[in-house]
Amino acid sequence: MSREISLFALDASRDFGAKVATHLNLALSEHEERSFEDGEHKARPLVNVRGSDVFVIQSLYGDAEQSVNDKLCRLLFFIGALREASAGRITAVLPYLCYARKDRQTQPRDPVTTRYLAGLFEAVGVDRVLTMDVHNLAAFQNAFRCRTDHLEARPLFVDYFAQEAADEEVVVVSPDVGGMKRADQFRHSLGKVLERHVVAGFMEKRRALGQVSGDTLFAAVENKVVVLIDDLISTGTTMARAATACLQQGATSVYAGATHGLFIGPANQVVAEPGLSKTVVTDTVPPFRLDPHLIEQKVVMLPAAHLFADAIKAIHTDASIVDLLEI
């Protein structure tokens, strides 16, 4: 006998959750979140989840209302409450996964925060984690002992850029050498759709004590359209460096593409730069830090809710998620 499905979205991610629910032709399950005067809070399901296949949506980025840690604690405590209520299986659906960038020790006595994060989820009884385009896939998969499923926004970017650059010669560039595999996969998929060869390159980047250096571009971009591809945009300075180098080498136009747009600090100035034709991101993180006029003029938002809905359906029915990554 198959389990009933229950889909929750915590308040901070309710808009994204509602989109997922629409694609699944489901209603979001009712829950309660309360905050207390001292900053503590509680959350609990308001429906029976005993034996159910439960999915909880919460994108873990900080905003003006709740910090990253606030959202993380609310999610962990809510998962714990679901376990106390005898949920049959619990999947944490994390459109954006926090702390994924600190996945290894780069200095003596550094924390490996991704691993500690995994331990927290496992401690409250999560059975599976579903997320999209983490910073380092191998580190993510090795950190968690529970089951993990990893979605990619690559099909969304391929669809967009196949139309945007249909008649142009395209070069895909990673803003740093660490993202070369991601860029190469995107290059291959884009070339498959365009039915022609697309080349890839990368930008030199060195980071020490928070300072970024290196300005050598390893790509032939003269008279070509450049697509910079990465997993996230934080301040945008890495993208800006790469865009400047490509334009100096004769690129006709430069686009920035990243799954998660955090847009922190000087990101407004970076996105507004004339050298960047468009900045293309998904809606896993709303661009609330950007000027609304700038969003209208220079930012393209690709909807990702249908990918998560398809993944939830596949998990619930024991179908293949690999098929969702097909181009």
C-alpha cells in the first residue's frame, strides 16, 4: 500500500512552495509557525502525517526577516516535530542549500561546515535531502549519510541560451578553474541543442585571506558571445572580473548565468555594468537585494519550481530522477 504524500512549505519559502504545489496539483499542507518575544520559535504540522511521505520546502538563504540560521533552525525543528508525529518518510527540499561553500579545510583548523550541517539534518531524523546545484557535488554527497538527490538548472539555462544565442558563435567560460566541469557539461548540452560545436574556457582565480587575484583568461573569445556559468552569484565581483577580461579580449557580448543569485553588497553595481548584457538566475533565491528597475532591465529569472515538483513526484513514486537531467 503506497504512502500518502504531504507537502509543506515553511512561511519563508511559501511562494516557491505554492508554485511546486501547483505543478503537483496538490494543496500545501497546513502548519503553524509561532515566534516568541525572546526570539525563540516553534513550528508544527496541523494535519495528520502518520505514515505519510512528507516533503518540506525551505530555501536556506538569509533575508531581512530571517537569517540563514533562523531558517535552518526552523526547518530542523519542524522536521523533528514531523518525526515525533510519526511521519513515514521525510524529505527536506532545499532549493538553495546554505553552508555548502565551506566543504573542506583550506587553512589550519578550518571547519568543514557542510559535514556539520549534514549531521544536524540526520540528528532530527531526515530521510532524504533534495537540493539544486550545490557548490561542490562530491563534497555534498560525501557529507550526508542519508539519501541525497541533486538537481541541476542546466536544462533551464540551455533552453534560454539556445534561443538567445541561436545565431551566434558561443563560448562558455567558467569564472574559475574549479567550475570547469560545470561549464563543460553546460557547453556539451548547449552544443547538442544548437547542433554545433561550442567551446569552453576558464578564468584564472586565486583567493587568499578573502582577497581574489588573477586576471588571465584561458579562452578564445574574440568576436564571440560569452556565457559565464557558475553555481551562484554572491557579490558578483568574480563574474565582473571575468566579464571585463572577455570584453578586453574582443567578446561581442557577455552574459552571466548562475543558479542561485544572492546579490550581496556591490552586486547592484556589478549587474548594472554595461559590459554584462544580462544576468540570468533561477528563482531558488528571490533577487530582493537588487533594485527593482535593475531587475526589470538586466536580470532574467528562470522558474525552477517545476523541476522540484517533478523530482518530488519521482521520489514519491520511486521513479528515476536521472531522467530529469536529460537535455
